[in-house]
Amino acid sequence: MNLSVSLLEAQAPGDAPCEIVERKGRGHPDSICDALAENLSLGLSRFYLERFGAILHHNVDKALLIGGAARPAFGGGELVEPIEIILAGRATRRFRGVTVPVDELAVELGREWLGRNLRHIDPARDVRIVPRIRETSADLAELFLRGAQAGVPLANDTSFGAGFAPLDPLERAVLAVERGLCAASPEIGEDIKVLGVRSDERLELTVACAFVGRHVASLADYLAKKEKVRTLAAAAARKAVGGEVDVEVNTADGDSADSIYLTVTGLSAEAGDDGQIGRGNRVNGLITPYRPMSLEAAAGKNPVSHTGKLYNLLAERIARALTEEVAGVEEAYCWLLSRIGSPVTEPQLADVRLRLADPGAIDAVRHGAAKMVRAQLRAAPELWRDVLAGRCPVC
């Protein structure tokens, strides 16, 4: 393994003149695709464990959401055409003479997630889930089993993960606002998007928030509730950063009832937007163009050997551990690159860059940092346990 530990000399995004950060809430069409794919992977993993004693090969990391059609109205409205979600990928559908009900699990688990996380829809009536999951390829299945026999999973792909720590003030503010609004009031749907920008010391947040028609009586009521959202968002942001933040909500609204962000279900997916896996948040819950990021869709990839998932989770863990446990490390970036067929514990490259309180101390820090990276990589074969226990969300 090529392990490099060096100084992070680039300017921190929080110290640069400008910065942009985004979060798509759990009801955003892209986030729904991520969540259903990941939920299916978790369900398949549990099924395989219960029936066969081990997780079998699968990568259900492709999904497309096709928006429906709706007639929103104050006090109600109706969904006239359902949302359609296509789940695709590869999975072990038959093992040791036992047929795995992959399609049935895809529909059942998808409806279960939708019912648990989206308050204003009927998962059976309002959403059509279409499984398009084929049998896994023989070569990847064999590679997966070879790793199981060797006791160390072999990388399912040549791919890289990236992570950083800690979050800066704008990143904390964006995360806090979406999470705070999501459970605030029944009129607020789960489709919330927060786009934050910092120019020098000024932080501005633009919030897109789907309102639910049956909880809004009139245009005047909508405007009052929108102001309430703005106040709640500003308070959450101030609490996260300890200073003033400018917030605007639903800035595309016009002056009439037909030009506001009113929905039946609290989702733009009912009529206004479509979604696709991998276009949303990274594994830390944010979209951070000023930070290292991988374009991998971590959601839906198997948690045993697919480094497109494992290395993004591990890179994030490594960066966080370095900033929390190694004295003098103020900020850490981590990149991990796999090579297909190699043990997941042995990346082709592990590149760690550290911002230190005393840059001259890099030689003193390097050994401890490298030791921590190696320890985290040695634990990679057990990471699936944390994934299945819900301790490693990927979106």
C-alpha cells in the first residue's frame, strides 16, 4: 500500500473569500432514490445473513424516479398520477437451491421506507415501485466468494473514496437547517433543499420548502407559514454557527395562488421534479464542491466489498478520527483508491493531508497518523456491521 501523510497547504474553504454548500432533504427526488437503493441493500444483506449465514454479492445502486402529476389546492388537492421509481442493479437471486425474492423485497422494503419517512403519501397508492434487478454476474459473484473464503473481502471495483473533517460553519448551518425544518410542522413537506453561500463573513441560505396543501388554508396563510419557516431556519442556522445568517424561502414564488410552492404530498416528485441515484448528498449528508468529493453513488452498493461505499465511509472516519484524536491536527482530508481484486484492507493509495496548528510538526505527527489510517483499514472487513446497524448513513 502506498500511504502518504503530508501537510494540507491549500486554503481552508472557510477562510476563502467565497464558499458554496448544499443539502437535499430526505424527500428530494434524488434523496429518495438514494434511500430506497440503500434500504434495499440493507434488506438484502439481512435476508442473506438470515438464510445463508453470510451477505451475498449484490449491487443495487441504480435508481430513477419519474415524477407524477398532481393538483395541489388550499385545504387539500389530489395526486392524479403516481410517482414511479425504477430500482435496478444486480443481486444474487438464487443460492444453494434457494430462490431469493429480490423483486418482492424491493417493493416491500421500498414501501416500508416511504411510509416511515414521508408523512403525506400513501406508499401503495401514490408510488409505483418497479424492480429491474438482474442476476449478479458470475465473475463478480466468484470474486465475492473468493474473498469470503480468504477471510478478507476483495475489492469489487477500482474506485476511490474521499472524506474530510471537521465541518466548517457554513456546512454546519446547512445541515442544521434542513434537519431542523424536517420535523418542525405538518405543513412542511420532507422535500427541503438548502443552498448556502458565504461571501467573506456573510452567510446566506436559500431554502426550497414544499408546503402541504391540506395544512394551508389560503394564500395569506401560506405567506404567514413561509415566514415561520424563514424564522425557524434562521434560528437553526444561528445556533449552528453562533452568528447572523440571512435566509430566504421559496424565492421563485409569485403573487398568486398558482405561483407558489404548494403540493399535495410535500414532495416536488408529485409533479415538478424527477430524481436519480448519486446526484444528491455525499456520505456526510452534504454536497461540498469546495471539498474533496467522490462522484460514486455509495447508496445500494454491497457493504462488504464495494469500495465505492466502503472507502467513502472509511475516508470520512479516518479524517474525523485524525482531527479528534491526534494532537495538533486541525483539519484532515483523506483519499482512498482501491484496485479490483485486491483486499479492501490494502488500498492502492491512501493519501492523507493534514492542516496542523504547527506546520513544522508534520514529521512528529506523521507516524501516529499513519498508524491510525492502518488501524481503520484493518477494520474495513467489519464495517458492514455498522452499516447494517444504521451507524453509517450514506445520504
